[in-house]
Amino acid sequence: MNKVQNNKAWFMVLPVLVIVALNAVVPLMTVVNYSVQDTFGNNVFFFEGTRWFSEVLASERFHGALGRQFSLTATILAIEIPLGVAIALAMPRSGFWASVCLVLMALPLLIPWNVVGAMWNIYALPDIGLLGYGLNWLGISYDYTQQPLAAWFTVILMDVWHWTSLVVLLAYAGLQSIDENYYRAAQIDGASRWAVFRYIQLPKMKHVLTIAILLRFMDSFMIYTEPFVLTGGGPGNSTTVLSIDLVKAALGEFNLGIASAMSIIYFLMTLLVCWLFYTITMQGEKS
Amino acid sequence: MTRLRWLVPTLYIVFLMLPIYWLLNMSFKTTNEILGGFSWFPAEFTIESYVKIFTDPTWYSGYINSIAYVGLNTVISVSFALPAAYAFSRYRFLGDKHLFFWLLTNRMAPPAVFALPFLQLYSSIGLFDTHLAVALAHCLFNIPLAVWILEGFMSGVPKEIDETAYLDGYSFPRFFTKIFMPLIGSGIGVTAFFCFMFSWVEMLLAKSLTSVEAKPIAAVMTRTASTSGYELGLLAAAGVLTIIPGAIVIYFVRNYIAKGFAMGRV
């Protein structure tokens, strides 16, 4: 659309700017402030320069949390995106059953995150939870409170349960926008199921899938409440992802300098990945 | 192949419903029965937990507080985002693209990072432990989202409509409320839905910004878990009740949900 040049439009954006700036800039400055200072208590601070940053970047603990974070996010994306697309493809296109599917599938998205964690905490218990009991009944030794691998599996399964529906809804919305005539034309040409997917459905879904991947990346990178309530980061450190580690450092050990430096590194990383992704897909769309 | 297609969504829905069923199942059991062992159905069916929640003010006030700040946040987010989204969809102005991306970056800010500074900020301006504090804090991620979605819907409305209205002598506020807002009515609905959703499910900030007066349901649940041992039946019932407001909202917007994000353009 042709937009008119009008700098007075700033006045319409101003209220949003003020409220978001209050929420974003002030706390961010606080974090930056802490990240370069140290204290002996009594609110006496002195400048520390980049000491916290180099300490964080060199620490084993940070590398561990970072590694776990990236493998969690990668696994989640690798499962949820294809699964969500497959389910959206198999869903009825209209009518009563389509509504039923949508309502039921959206349900997990609206459950408070701490309830999701608490729910899975019990659901996966080997003695009284359906999942844990069922797996052990099948002869698989499974106890997420003791086995790191089982804990890892439970966190991923919980996230798939919680968030795949978002991908389904988005992919479904993309499919809905395809005109019926495309399918008819494909049928006349004798196109295979795969060709229909590759040349009609996938291009139409490209835009919404971009949104899905971005949202899932951001949210899984920030994930805190659900795994914290589910496993508390354990057993050991096996499910301690970045934000859990961060809150441990900030509120558990009250190590503000380290925690703030971690926050900033963390935030910059999210920003960088999203910016890269955003720029690459935008360029792809232009050409 | 195609005949078995219904199986995929069906299996997926079963997978989604099982944990919810388990929660429901537990909420009708006594805590002793839950801890006693595995069973598919409650042996002695009881609604004691629900009765307790609906009669004990410390419990039901948690729900009222949560709904209060979620409602407040939805109203603030949508009404602030409307003019901003209009500006982004209709005008070019100095720094518009940068501003838009900056707004989106706030959607990426991890609440875990901001919990502590938020606490200091809202304490210093005297809003700690009020509904308004939580509602304003949730604007951090809801306003960018609202602007994003609304801008998509608004760009779908041809600009000729604006121009015709101005020629007919409409002032901007009258045009906006009488003509433009009804046109993007479904977009406003979808935006409100997503604001409701993200504010309702976020508990970390809500918990750290409140102590007594505006305590959300999540904080009540954690406190119960720690003070009176694990009253699992009660916790399960409280969990089931947190699902209900969301379920009601989904039912009303079911036809628009899927459109929401799809219409907003990245």
C-alpha cells in the first residue's frame, strides 16, 4: 500500500512508546547498571567494568546452560514445526468438526504456565501419574526425578504438548487462505500429493510458518516457569536451561553482577538470532 | 491413506486431553486417595476441593485478582495499540521501521531477566502490589503483539475508505470510532483474545509484582503447596479452575483464532 509521508503520525505512536519505554528501557538500564558494578552492601556500588562479562563468558556453568538451552530449542523446533504442519494438513477444512478441533487444540495454550508445570509434574510421576505409570507398565524404566534423560524427555514432551497447537493454528490459517481452484487445477494436471504440498500449500504457508518459527524460537529460548515447576532444573543440572540458571544466580544467590551480565548476553543472543532470521526471510520474500 | 486422515487430529487431541483428564480425575479425589496409588477413576467421588475454593476468600480472591489485572491489561493494550497500529499501517514517518522492530524486540525480552528490575521500578513509583502494576508490566509483551496483529488487519482495509470519509467531512476521531473500528471489529476481537491469553498464562511477573492485595491465583497455589504440605486434591481443583476462563474465551473466538496471527504481517 502507498503510505503518505506524515511525521505527525508520531503523536499516534507516542502513548505506546511511553508505556513500552517505561517497561523496557528503565529495567534494561537497571540491568546494565548492575552488570558493570559491584557492591559491599548498604547500596554502595563501585564500577567493575567488564569483569562480570568475562567471568560469565569463561564459566563452565554458563557454557553448560547455554548448550542445554540450544539443544532444547533445536529439538523443540524440529519436532513441533513438522508435526504442527502435518496435523494442520490432516484437519477437516470446514464444518462442525473443524471447530471442535480448533477449540480442543487451543486449550493447552490458555493454561497458566505454572499449572502446566504442576500438571505434568504429577502426570509423569511413576507411581501415581498416568504417563509415568504407563511407561513403567510397558516395561520401560522411567523416573524423571532420578534419571536425567527421562527428565529431559519429559520437558520436551511437555513443551510439545503445550505449544504444537500454536503451530497447528498458524499453519491451518495459512491453508485456509488457499483458493479451492488451485486444488482443482492440480487435480486436472494429475499432480501428486507431494507436488500439491510442495508447490501449492507450502508457499502459502511460508509466511505464517515464519511467524510460527519466530514465536516458538523466542518463547522456547525464554522458557522458565514450566521446566522450573516440573523438575526445578534437576536431577543435578540436567534440565537447568538459561533462564532457570539466571534466576538461580539473581534471586537464589543474589549475585546481581553475574546475573545482570548473563541477562544482557542472553538478551543480545535472542535479538541476534531473531534479527538474522527476520532479515533472511524478508530477503527471500523480496526476491 | 486419505480415509485414515481423521486419525491424525484425533490421536493428537487424545494426547492433549490425557493430562487434562488426569488433572480433572485428581481434583475429584481426596489427597489421600491420590497418594494412595494409581487409579483411572476416583473411588470416592468428592467435590470438597471445589467447595473449599469457592468458599475460602484467600482462594477465590486469587481468581478475582488474576481476572482483574488480565482485563485491565487487555483494555490498556488494545486501546493504546489502536492509534499506533493505524499510524504504522497508513503513514510513513521518521524512523517508523526501526520503531516497529524495536517494539517487536520487547516481545523477545525474557521475563526472567526483567523480574527483579520490574520489582524495583514498580516499588519506587508506589504501584507495588496493585492490579495496575501487573497490567502495566504485561504491556511489555502485549502491546507489541497488539500493534503487530492490528496493523495486519488495518492494512487489509483499503485506504480509499479513509479518504472518502474525510471528503464527507468526518473528523478523524469520528471516522475512527464510527467507520474504521467496526470494519476491523474481528481484528480487535482477535487482538483482545491474544492479549488475554498471554496475560492470563504469565505468572512469573505477576507473582513477583504482588504480595497480598493483588496476589494472582498462581501465588495462592504455591503458598498452599508450601504451607500445608501437598494438598494435591485442592491444587488439582485450582488447576482445573484456571483452565475454565480460557476455555470460555476460546469458545467465543473460535472462528477468529486461526486468522489472528496470519493476518498480522511480520
